Amino acid sequence: MNENKLLVHGLRQAVPYINALEHKTLVILFGGEAIEDSERFASLIHDLALLDSLGLKLVLVHGARPQVEAELVEMGHEPRFEHGVRITDTVALDAVKEAVGATRILIEGLLSMGLANSPMHGARLRVASGNAVVARPLGVREGVDYQFTGEVRRVDVDMIRAWHRADTIVLLSPLGYSPTGEVFNVSAREVATVAARSLGAEKLVMLTEEGRICDGDGQPLTALTIEQAERRLDEGAPLDEDAAEALANAIAACRGGVRRVHIVPRRLDGALLLELFTRDGVGTMVNADLYEGARPATLNDIPGLLELIRPLEEDGTLVRRSRERLESELDRFTVIERDGAIIGCAALHTFPGEKVAELACVAVHPDYRRGGRAEALLGAVESRARAEGLEGLFVLTTRTAHWFRERGFEPAEIADLPVEKQALYNYQRRSKVFLKPLR
């Protein structure tokens, strides 16, 4: 019975995302390490085939670094890097061609198996690859000649879209071709980023070794704005090289018009599906648009507000509010919405004569209390109070005194409240009073 309930819940949660992504372009990047991990990679191929069956337009970009390293060892050739970039001489280029070619053929072969051991077994998946990546030499930089290492100039959008119109999965390799017929070793991440930007992809998904980005306390971050992601890089947040590079590419993709970039742990079975078809996913999303944010409440938010605050009313954290009262005070509420669900709220009740306001009904859903959303609500309410010419906020609380103290609120007395609020003070609740100046 529990398994059935989980299945029903999962399907109900996934269907809106499936509908939203149908016929959309997704660029999915995975490294050579993922390909070497044969058991997990077989599961990933299964999930990619499933995405194709759901009507998504897929562009797969694969890496091949460990395969190239193995080829160079077999050739007895020493790999050379400068500033983390491979110097590709003629011997190394041969190794790259050999490794990338073999890797691409392996992927094509696995995709040709379709959805093995499923009701769709035998369904034929079309896969296309070719010279869609146009590159130029990286050249000489700081005195270092990178020879046949290149950078991506563009991808052939018309070619890729023609393949998509023919219901074909597109597979891009880390090789680029120049108009003069030269072949260059290019970064798979750069190929994926340029492809996503050029195609106007709905999403770029990067399957990495670690996946989710964490904050300074080691807590995973589910979502970052472009600005937050840039701050993490600029301020030297503790990120390994793989995570830092993925974050930099995510920022570049979003700045180039990609709405959302997902950094996902490739070792987690089903990570791709969990990231795309559940509300919170399993990775870190960098978003260029307002995926969630504080905004004024509307009538349509009332059911979500009631559901959010009811548990806090029942345990005595918040004062009970009827639906009628909530409707009458709705214009004073600020909410945070995530994919259509209300996950946070706060109210601002003004006392214009005293130029102060009460911060009330601050609530965040238990699943979202570590992401700074309460701070976002407080900031939005403070901005609104300042815009209305108010000079201070006060709050009455029974259980969250320390949280408010940490954010600039100072202890006060009942006598410090506006006269109208003093008359309404509930002595049975014995709420503590805190004030915060806004000027």
C-alpha cells in the first residue's frame, strides 16, 4: 500500500513537469567518468531514452578525459597541461580522436538498445552526430602554444534543429572543426554551454561528480540566482575544481539566455529524472528567471496560505486566523511561491500615525527553512515598510525571539507599542515584544 501511495504521489508531482518540458530543448552534459562507470551509465542511458519518449528534444554532450588519458598512456605519451587546459600536440590529437570516436560509438550503441526490460523495449531511437561544432585554435596565451586545443566558435543550429525535426537525439562530442578542415580538441562543458545558449534551450543539465553545491556550513543549496552564484565564485567559496567550473559554466549559460541550469550528481541512480520531475530535485539549480521570489499575495493564494499557517496555529506559534480575516488582510501579505506552491508568507500591519508597522504571520514551510527564505521575506517586508514611509517594525513572538534578535530587533515593552495595538495585546499568550528601526 505504501509503495502504491508513493507511486501515485510521484506521478502526480511529475506530470506538470512532463507537460511543461514536452517539445522543449534540453542539453545534457556528462563526462568521460560517467561513461567509464558502466553500470550507472547503463541506467543513465535508460533515463535518456525515457526522456526522448516523453517528447523532449535532447542534445547530449559527452566528455572523454579519462579515455584520452588512457589512450595517451598506451601510446607512451606524457599528457601536458597549462592552467588546467590540455596542450594538444599532434600525438595528443590522435589520442583524442581515437578516444572520442570510440566513446561516441559506445554511446550510440547503448542508445540503439532503446528502453531495454521495459514495455517500450524495441522502440527505435534515432541518434545523430557530426560536424556541428565549429572551432578555432586557442592559440598562444601567456607564452604557451596550445596547438590543437581549440575553443568553440559556434554550433550549427540549423543542423541540430533539422535533426530534432526528424525526431532524432543529437550527440555532440568534444571535437570542433574549422572552416579550413582542421580538427581541434575542445572542452565538452564549453560545447554544452554554447549549444544551450545558441539553441535557446529550456535547460542545461550538467551531470558532475559531486553534483549539488553546498554553502559554507556544508548544507546543500537547491537553487541559486545568477547573482548568488557569482558571489560564491567571487568570494572564494570552498568549491572543488569540478564544482567551480560547473558553476562558472552555469552562469555563462544563464547570462546567454538559458533559463535554468542544473548541476546534478551523476552517481545517484535516477538523478536526472529526480531533478527534472520533482519540485526540489537532487542538485543545484542556477536560474536566470524568477523561479521563486517574494511577491504580494493574491486571492488565488488563500488556500495555500491556509495550508501553510494552519500547523503553526495549531501548535500555538501563530495566532489563529479565519479565512474571512485572511481575505480581509490579504493586501498586507507577502508570499514566496515555488512552482505554484506557497512556501512562505509574512504580513505587514501598518500604524501610520506612529509611523511603525507590525511584522506578523511569518511562516516558512518546514521543507524550506534552511534556504534563507525567511530572510528574503523579512527583506521584502522591510522594503515595503520603507516605501510606505514607515520608520520602524515591531513583532510579537512567543517562540522565535532569538531569530528576530539576530536580525536587528531589540527587546521592548508593551508600552512601546502603538496605543491601538496595546489595547489588543493578549496577556494570556504573553508574547515578547521586539522593535527594529528602519531609518
